[in-house]
Amino acid sequence: MKILALALLWVAGYVAMAQGALPWGKATSVPSLAAQSDVMLFYVADYSWSGAHTDYDMARRAADAYLAAHPTTPTYLVLGPEAYQTCDDVGLPVVPTGTGTAATVSIIGYGSNVSSLMKRAGCGTTTATLNLRDAASVYVQNALFQGFTVSASHLDAAACGFYGLENSTVFDLACSNAAPRSDHEVEFGNLDATGKDYGLAIYNLKAYDSVGVGKGALLTPTWSGTALTGVSVVSGGTKKYTQQYTRGQIIGPGIASCSSIPILSLGVTNTQQGKFDNLPTVNYGYVVGGTVTSGGNCTDTSDLYVLVQDGVPVSYGMKFTNLQMSHVWNLESTASAMYGEGWMPDSGSNTIIGEHTYTNQTVQILEEAIGNKHTNAFFDGPGAYGAAIYGRSGSFLNPVFGWDSQTYVGSTGYLFAANQNTYSGWTVSNSQCTSSSPSFVSVVDTAGIVRSSDTLPGISLQDIEACDGTNSIDWPTSVSTN
């Protein structure tokens, strides 16, 4: 077995905590290896399968055993530039170092577009394919997960789970293909009442599913009084949809007037088939209609629209359950989720720069925490809402909205969804758009549309560009000339 060492472990520690030292754009993260005396590396390529245990599983066993015997020696597992499988349900080790902290086996690859780890079919399913489980009263420190993709192969409940991690780095990691209707693709946080993730540097994190999805369908609702009675197809789509995963829902500012929300299902033709790991054959076609299963009760139907979504559904693309005092750059969630990103109430005081959320998410960013600062978020084709905000304080600075203005006719920029007396110190500043739609609404709260003449207690709205074609600026910043 080769035993070498990292020459460029700067990514794992000090430099990663400084924004200016990190390269922007798509990182390749090819590690450079050289001899050092104080680091142990285990190369997956040096191991062979043993029964159902894959080469990765065998390399992990060796690395885990070494770390257990040498808890203060940094131990790394190296993935080659290829695809690996895993069958074992063995979480990453948490080994006390004797100094009040713990260590684990770090994993490095040659880039998320080159090295990959996937769950093998026929093996037992687990909560996450790559899983660092928290331990009572001790946190793992100085870990590095860099340069690879994890696929749950539509078997495990998640691709990645990081719990009880401190002062560590996640760099160029992609988490994908959770089982249909799972809670998330990747989660940071805790599994017990006291654990958390703290002081992390997360750069270039992706969440996605490999099943292709449709685009461009446009449907208009038909109402009888306050009830939805049907939908009319204006366009069946510009790209084929899946029969199995296409879904529709009623959205728009008028949803505040609904005592019960209408429910509908969509019909899709079958003109093409696709096969994906551990899923039944996926049939593709165009949207041809919809069936109303519940008409609902909405008094304001003029501001209600049909949102068409597609893809293997999960609740969250990225879920931050308990992540605090961390720096995050370049989040990219394309998962077909209810929430592209979910910042839960205990995930506060983080700095998040350069988020890029995509279509097929009902809410692109759910913000329930206190004190998170989002800078330069790009909302690419918002579904119902770009951001749904529940937490008491925080900010979105310099966000940009871009969307298919014909398809996403009922999109809203920001939903302040909590009671008005909840907020104290929320700011949305310099919000811009790259396109326009006459039905786009910048801000709503629980009562409906917030007009430019309105004020919201505890909320500062500054220079919000109206993405309705008027190019006007709502809530402009007042500049003194004195």
C-alpha cells in the first residue's frame, strides 16, 4: 500500500476560511500529493473487493482502523479519478483525540466531475451514503471532504450527512440521487438534542438528481366562483416531462385568500422512455391536461396561477439543521425539492455568498434562522417564491432574479411568512432582475401583496427592482444631498 502525504492541505484549514484566498468558479480540486511524515493516506486503488465489500469499503476499513490506533495522525482516504461503489453501512468514524475533540477519516478526490462514490444496488439502505454521525459531547475537528460526487443511487434516504463537525472544510462536493420523496440530498447539523456543526468552510456544494426534467409547460386555471374546476393547456412544454414525477400546484399572491388550497394532478403523454439507477422506467412526454382532485376555496382567484414542476421529489435539496458561525460560498441546488435550501431555526449567524438555486423548487431558499447574511444570491427561475422568510433577523444583499417570464407567471420574490411582530432587523437590499413578467410580485406577506407604499415592522426594504416590466424601484433608498 502506498503511503504518501498531502502537500496542499492549505485548502483544509486556514486558507479556506478566508474568502479572498479561494478561487471562484467551478473548482476541480485535484490534490497534489508529496511525502510528509505526519499524514497517512489510503488509496482506494490499492484495495480489492472482498465478497460484497467493495474496494472503497475495504480501504475505509483500513483507514478507520489506522485512525482508531493513531487518533492524532491526520488520516485521508484518496479516491482516484473514477467511479467507486459502496455497500457497507458504516458511518465515518468519530475517534476521540484525548484533547476534548475527535477526528475522522477525511476523503479527497480529483474533482466532483471526476471522482465519485455511489451506493451499490442490492445492499442494505441507510440514512446517508456518506455519513458522519455525531457523538455525545465531542466534535470532529479539522476534517476535509474535497473533490468528489456522492450518489445515493435512489436507494439511501440521503447522499450526504455531516453531523457534529467543527472547524472543518467541505470543498467541491456534490450530493445526489436520494431515494424518491426523501427529506434531503445533503444535511448539516445534529442528530441529538445538543449537537451542531460549527465554524465550517463550505465551498462549491451541489445537490441534484440525475433524472432529466421537463420545461416550458404553461397552464391556466379555470374557476367557478371560489373553486378550481379545471386547467387549460397553453403549452405542453418545450422539453419533455416525466409521467411519474410531474406535478402541478396553485401558487400566487392570491393564495392568502384560500381557506383551503386547490389540489390537482397533471397528465403527461408517453413518447419516450429513460432508465435510471434503481428506478422504474421513466416515461417522457408533454403535459396534456390536469385533473382537479379538490377545488379548494379561494376568494381572490385573479392572482392565482398553475406552477408545473418535474423531477424526483425531495423535501430539501440542501438542509442546514444546526449550522452556526460558518462561511459558505457557491451553493448550487438543482434538486427537485419543496425547498432548494432550507436554513432551519438553529442554523444562524452564517455568512452565505453566491447561492444559485434553480427551477423545480417551490421555495428556492427557506430562511427560518436568525442573523444569516445572504449575499449575491441568484434565483434562477423561481417557483412559487424566491425566498420564504420566517426568522427574526437576517439579510439578502444584492440578490438577482432570473426566470422564464412566460412559464413562471405567478412567481413572487420574497415571502415574509411569519407574524408581523416577529421581525426585528431584516434587510433586503438592491434586489434586481434579469427579465420581467407582468405577473411577478416583489414582496408578499401573510395578508397578500405588499405595495411600494407599505411598510413592514422590523423589515427594511431598500431598492427593490420591480420585475414586472416597469423597471421601477420600490422602497428606494433616500440619499441626502445636504
